[in-house]
Amino acid sequence: MGRADLCWTVTVSDAWLSAEERVVNVNEDWSVSLSVAETDGQTRAEARLVMSGGDQLAGHGQARRNPADREMARIGAQIAAARALSDLAGQLLQAAATAIEDSTHERARLHL
């Protein structure tokens, strides 16, 4: 997995933040693993994000084949994996919103 070079600026009304605290450069490797398992027409997936420092988040998704449909395991895996990744994205966005709110003491409005 390639490195992500991120730079962001946090603008807050609190004057107690120094310029160094408002601009942060991050060079970290994060890894995402995706596990998919299918049993009896039910497919479950887990997307696990491991961040530097050991913090982890896990998203989960599932898909169920309609009994009237023919078996196509790959489609179920794709749906369950997409749902797990979407769940993970929502959790990561919520964690970022919480960090912003803790820092600024104002409500964060973040959307996917």
C-alpha cells in the first residue's frame, strides 16, 4: 500500500492554539484488510483498518441471497464487502468528527 501524504489546516476561534497546532503534516501507513465468508446463502464481510499506533476500527456488512435467485457467490461477496467498507468509512468519519468537536468545542458537520 502506498503512503498517503496528508496536510490539513484546522481553523478555530480559540486563540490558545499555536500555529504548529493548527497545521499538521501526517505521513503514516494505514492498512485495511477485508475478510469475506459465505455460508448457506448468507455472506458476511469485515473491513478492518489498522492505523499507526495500533488504533483499529472494524466495519461489518452482510448480504443474503434470495432463495429464488441462482447462486452467484461473487455478487454476495461484493455487496457484503461494499457494506463493510461503507460501515468502516462511517466510523472513521465519526471518529474524525469527535476529534474535531473535542478540539473546537463546536459541533462538527461531516458527511460522506
